[in-house]
Amino acid sequence: MFNFDTSYASLGEAFFKYALPTPVQTPQVLLYNEALAKDLSLPLAYQVSKAQMDQERLQFIAAQLSGNRIADNTQPMAQAYAGHQFGYFTMLGDGRAILLGEHIAAHHSRVDVQLKGAGATPYSRRGDGRATLRAMLREYLISEAMHGLGIPTSRSLAVVTTGEKVYREEIHEGAVLARIMKSHMRVGSFEYVRHYLTKDDLLTYTRYALNRHYPDAANHEMPSVALLKAVLVQQVNLIVQWMRVGFIHGVMNTDNMSIAGETFDYGPCAFINGYDPAKVFSSIDTNGRYAFGNQPGIAHWNLSCLANALLPIIDDDTDKAVAKAKEVLDLFPGLYTQAYTEMMAAKIGFNAASCSNEVVDLIKSLLNWMKTESADYTNTFLTIQQALVDDKINQSAFFQDWLSQRNLLLDQHGISLSQAQQIMKPNNPLVIPRNHLVEAVLDQVVLGGNMEGFNALLSILQSPYQMNDAIAEYQTPPPNGDGFYATYCGT
Ligand code: AMP
Ligand code: MG
């Protein structure tokens, strides 16, 4: 099924442990991402006709993507990593995920194929290495929604049910998610190498990361500094994208920050309805460390952990190493502010060239108002864009006054209303995965065995900038706000 060529193996067994998935009882493909499969030159499930899946092919896919059958051309492994969880350093590693291998698609891109929920590994500690169907479906839905929104993310290739129970506080159906990523190298991977391996290993690992993800920087005279800077730039871009659509990752531990700049680890993540920078959904984030508005600051902090891990190979003289690392880290606030401002300006119709101080003030006053009113983040921008009529927002005197000021400013910058709409359109999604809708379709599957609602929502979320007759029912925020909606680390 896969064209495996696992370069990670060449790093040696200090970086991972070979581990095989534990076979499951009755693997069945519940979801298979045909579009992604096609992109990756993988076999398709719908060979006969669009309406009928090829059963033999499905069984083959189920066996491969549950981990029941291991191809001859690979040796699966669990990767070692550490990380700062809520600020505290700890040893981790793939405890419920197994890397099947690196697949090379026809267009020569290299991706990790990982099975999440594939059984215990040497890093499982007390965990069972399994995952619940509900959590894997949620990850599939949200990661594909992020992809639809145009945000770098891990992808979901399939959800295979196992026919086995998973025991948490309650009894759940088990499932395995096939996850595709540029790689699973994390900030925490470097922290692992720094703390448990040698300086030579750190250099090897840094070179490996550069070659794999930032080949343009691979010949830089200081690989460590080049890597830190490249990761920083990608993270700035990623967090700005999260802020654009109201995404809260929820568990931005350093082991959940990808070196390649992709969003991943969809546990307690959720989207905001009413705008509030202090918003937190995760049940375990009691201090709001990973609140919506804290995400850029936390990304910066996580990058300082990467810098810290790289110090021994930045310079033998610690003071010099720190100074060089700081020079790179200090780029973050400036780069972030500029990218964030340009993104927010685009959300209200201004291009980068017209990002004046007045535009910045306009953004600030809008956000202040949204915060006091708990105005819906997504729908406020759609109202400005005239892509949606929200009576509640329109009836506000502040909003009407703000709109006049904004139109005047557009005029001064020579931007017509229709030009402004074109600038706004790719920045303001018509739909986001609203929490209450996500939970409702998950309930339908888990309690009623019905995938219809899930598939309908998934299909809408795959094209979130495209007007569609069915879209209106997905645009309404929950009538009573978020209430006590809480998310949990997906287990
Ligand atoms: P996460 O919350 O997904 O970032 O995971 C944190 C750590 O806990 C990682 O080392 C995981 O591999 C591990 N872990 C989470 N759930 C399980 C589980 N069910 N079994 C074994 N290890 C787990
Ligand atoms: Mg994780």
C-alpha cells in the first residue's frame, strides 16, 4: 500500500524503539480520505463506482491501517521525545502511536504514516496505547477542517474501528486513526536529544531536521541557528492562522509543537464562538496557560525551549550561545505583530500596503467591542464582508459607526467595497467547526451508529470559503453561548 523509505531509522535506536502495532479484533474502515489517498498515490477505496466500495480493497486497507498487517517494506517504530507539559519538563515518547514508516508519494514528497491508537509501546507507561472512536473521529473532522481552512496541519487518512472496547471513565468503542504528517519531529524531540543523548547526536538530529524540512537552510554555516530561525518563522505563520479562524489548540506543550510548522495533536482543541482572548475550553488548563490570546506568547516560550535545547551546538561558549539564540528569539514579537496585523487588516478589507496606524486602531476598537459584547468571531467578520446578515451585530450603534469609519478609510486608501470583499473572502471562513455541532454529530455516531450528520458536516467544512445552499444551518452559534462546554485531552 505504501512506498516506504524510513529515513528516521538511519538516526539509530537512541532516537526510537522498534515497536509493532498490537493486532485488533475486527478492523473495519469507517472513514477513508479518498482525496488525500489520491494525493499520496495510495489505493482508493471506491474503485467500482462512487456509490459502492470495493470490499476486498476495504479489507486490505483495514488490515494495513489498523496495524493488523505489516508490509514487508517497513519496520514500525515508536519515536522518543520529551517535552514541557504545562511548563514542566518530562520524558514522553510515542505511547499510543506507532510510525508505520515514511511514505514517498509519486511527486516525491516524504510523509510520516502514523497509526494513533495502535497499542502499547515501550513509551506507554501505564497507558493502554489505545484511542477511542469518538476522539479519533473528532481529530479526523477538525484536522480536515483545518486543512480546508488553508492552515498547515497533520492530515487524517482513515479511521478504522477495532471491534474492541477502550476503558476510560466510561467504556468506549476503540479506533485507530491513520495520521499523515510531514514528520512528527517536535520541539520536545530536540529536548529529548539535548537531555538524554550526546552533543554529536544533537548535531546529527539538527542536520537531519534541516535536510528534511528546510533544505534551503541546510548549508547554513550555523545549522542550529538556521533551524531555530526557520522553525520560528513557520510558527509565526501558524499561530497567525489559528488567530485568523478562532482556533484554540488547547495543549501547546512543547511535545505538541511540530518542527515543520504543522498543527497537530488534536486533543482539547476547540473554536471560539464569542470573541474572548481569555477563552479556554480545556478542562485541565485551569490557569488559562493556553488561552486563545496567549497562543503567540506560548509559541514564543516553546521556541525558547527549542533554543535552549540547541545551545550546546550554537556555541561552546554558553554566553555567546545564549546571545545568538536570543538574537533569533527576539525576532518573534516583530514578525508576529506584523503578520497578525496584516492578517487582521485583510479580515476587514485592507491589503498589506494599506496597513496604516488608523487601520490598526480600527482593528483594536472592533476587537474591544467584540470582547465586551461577546460578539461571534466568525460571523462579525462575515457581517462586515456582507456575506451574512446578522441582525444582532447590525443593530449595534457602535458597529454601524465603526462600519462608516472603516468605509471612509477604505475610500481614503482607494479600495472599493468590492475590492475589499475580495481581500476579505479568503480570510473569513463562512463556516468553522462549531463545538455544539461537532459534539452533536459525534453523539450521533457514538450513540446511534449514524454517520450521516458527521459526513455532512465534514463535507461543508472541507470547503469553508465556498457559498453553499446548506451552509446556513452550520453558521449559527449556540443559542446560549458556550455554556460550560469543556474539552478533554483525547484519549
Ligand atoms: P498527548 O496528550 O497526546 O500529547 O500525550 C502525552 C503523552 O502521553 C504522550 O507520550 C502519549 O504517547 C502518552 N499517552 C497519551 N494517551 C496514551 C494512552 N492511551 N496510552 C499510552 N500512552 C498515552
Ligand atoms: Mg502529544
